[in-house]
Amino acid sequence: AKEPYPFLAVEGEGLHQIPVGPVHAGIIEPGHFRFTANGETVARLEQRLGYVHKGTERLFAGAGLARGAKLAGRISGDSTVAFALAFARAVEAATGCEPPPRAHRLRALLAELERIANHVGDFGFVCNDAAYALLHAHCGILREEVLQACDACFGHRLLMDRVVPGGIAADLDRDGVARLGRLTVLLRRRIAELATHYDAVPSLQDRTVGTGVARPDFVRRFAAGGFVGRASGRAFDARKALPYPPYDALTFQVPVLAEGDVNARVLVRLHEIEQSLSLVDQILAGLPEGPLLAPVQPTAAEGLGIVEGFRGDVLVWLRLDESGTIARCHPRDPSWFQWPLLETAIEGNIVADFPLCNKSFNCSYAGCDL
């Protein structure tokens, strides 16, 4: 018989355990959370993942590049552009392929639209978990505006299968440029209004300020990226630290805060939305004409791609054989380095604040359950 999972014991007077999951409400993916609490105060949290193990790395082995690109885009559905782009850049690094300038710009456009949609959605969900549904409703509407624009401009709400090795599989016409221009104007105004509203609600600030602090020394030790790292003083952003086209020719800032609490993670998201809107405007204003794809020549080689997804740095390593077939591929979601920090951030907080802390991290289950 299989041995039971060895949860670490916690000793002390008056402790009790609260098991949560792996089945959760709604459509959230499965994961088990074992709380040890003293009254309402969490003494320890231990997480157990692996319930949606999909055999992803085994599926990559023996696949062609087209099949591999589809698999990469389905590792974690909310990061489909980031994973597809990291995969494509790994293939291009291995084969020496250089995508055309228009493809580079459109790839970044898709990546920023994905970032905006997820950050807007997360902002609303954090507010909802703090029992403030009004902002959640407004953010849901704005996220839908982004998704509908993605569908109208590129043919898919989540932008799946648009980034491919060698370039991009969907172009943007003049109507699309105009629609995205109107979208950035709307979002810039509405996000500023919602951010002001967020700051002006004392009961909401009471739930988020000082709650779920991710300690800067832990963040550095785990090399956590994304808004989790940047809210705790770690300024790493792959678009700046390891610049890749077209970000090496675009102007943007990386917002960094030091508090490391739920509020800081919300504010970093809001600042990143502002930066992404600026990047979208820059890309639309300087979109060159030209082809969308460059040929990929099969060769036996290894390649590595690192891009900045909305959660942080997404890495894909792969090895190709002579025919261009994938021999091995390892995709790494930023959540690998963020899940352990959630265990530390909840300690000393009350059980009722866990959904709030959890959503402020918003780690991916599927991205780790390969």
C-alpha cells in the first residue's frame, strides 16, 4: 500500500488541524492545505500539490515543434502566451532562428494584454476575498473588455496558439489597432478610478495592509519573481534583467515595494497595469510592416527561453534531435518559487485571512503539476 503523505508535525498546547481541499469551490484547481491553528491563529500551513499531474514532460518527448507549441500554451491556461513565447524562444535559440520585427512586436503586445487581463482579474478577486464585491464586479467587467478585444483582434479570448516558433500566427489589422487604442484609453481611466476607490475604503485596507507578509529574506532565498518578489523588494523582471526583443527597445519601469503584504502585491499589480498600458501604446505606435514568420531549420541542439509572464519569469528548456523532434522539454512556472513562500506568509495570521493571502499570491497549480 502507498505510504500516507508525511505532513510535518506541529507540537504545542491547544493546537488543532484544519484540512482544506483538494476539492475546492468553483473551478479552482485541486490542492490540499493543512492548517495547524491555535484558536484562529495559524501556527503552520503545509501545502500538498500534485493532484493534476498530467505527464506534461512525457507528452513533449517525441513531439514535433507544432505539437510542442500547443502543449506549452496549455501548461497553465492563464499564462498561455508566456509559456508559448518561452517555448518559441527556446526553439529559436536552439535553431538560430530570428523572428521578423513585426512578430517580435506583436508577441509583446499579446504578452502585455495577457498581463493586463490577469492583473485586473486578480485585483478584483483579492477585493472579493476581503468581502468587498463592488470592486470585484467592476474588475470582472474590465477583464471581459480585454478578453473580448483579444478575441476580436486575434481570434481567441486567451490568445492560445498565436505565438509559434519563428514568429506569430495572427496579424493585427487597422481596425484592431484602433480597437486596442480605445481599450487602453478606457482601462487607464477606469483603473485609476478603481485604485482611488480601493485606497479610500478603510475596511478593505484593514484586511490587506499588514496581512500575509512575504519576508524579503525568504523572497531572495527562493528567488521569487513577479509581483510576489517585487512587492517584497526583489526587483527582478526578465524584460529588464534579461532583455529580449522588443523590450530592449521599449520604455517602461519595474514597480517595486518593500512591505511584502497583500496590499503591496495589489499595488504592484496596479502599477504593472499602468506600465503594460504604456507598452501597448508604444507597440501600436511603432508597429513595423513585414512578415510574421521566419523558417525554423531542424537541427540537433539545446535551447533556453526565459520570458516575463504575469506571475513572474517563465523558463522553458528543450533539446531537439536532428529532425527537429523534441527529445526533452522542461517548462518551469514561476509558482515553483512562490508556493513555499505562501506557507510562511500565512503564519501568525488568522485562518479567515488565508483566502486573501492565497489570492494575493495566485500561484498556479497546473504550472507545477507537470
